Amino acid sequence: MSDIEQTCPEGWSRLGQKCFKEYHVEKSWPQALRMCARYGAHLARIETPRENKFVASLLSRPGRSSQHETWIGLASQQQADDVAFVWSDGVPASRYVGFWKESQPNYKDGSCALVSSSCEGRHPIAS
């Protein structure tokens, strides 16, 4: 058994086996998805409280601009008689496990997810 040390590209932040990078360019969710793909990445998949806290710390660090909403890779998909949640890399997600704002998830008002501390522009975070 061996442990391989993963390094992240310059400008990315590492947590465990994942690398994260916030982009300071306002995009729609589909545009953000395509931009991340150009870098060989996906919109961030936040699966644990530790990752949630880490992403929140990246978005609130000193010197960060006043951008307060950041796209992550979660979206809903209407199915025959229900709504399924899936990450942008294709991994299914549960609507019952997460770090939801009150009254969320609410697929009737949209199908994409973001990390928010305000109601201003939307910027991608890749992993």
C-alpha cells in the first residue's frame, strides 16, 4: 500500500484529495460548467461538513472581492414522478443530506445550486 502525495495546480487550494479554485468571473451555471471543463475540472462537489466549511473559508478569506454567490456543481433533474439531485460530474446526490438554507432545496425556483452569503453576482468554484 502506498500513499501518493497529490499536489494542486498553482492558485488552487487543497483539501484531502480535492483541489478547489474560485474564479472571479460572473457566469451562468451552464457557462461556469463549461469553463471548469476547459480546465479539466468540475463545479465543486461538496460532500462533507469539512468540505463545506473549507469552501466557506475560501469564499470569506481576507482580500476577497465583494462577490457573494458562487456556483457549485449540484443540480436537480425532473424524473417521472420525482426530482433527483446530481453533481455536475454525474454522481447522484441526496436532497436529504446537505447544508441547505431554510426552504431549500426548492427545485420549483430553479435547478442549480450555489454557495451564498448575499444576493449579488454568481461566480464558479471548481474542484
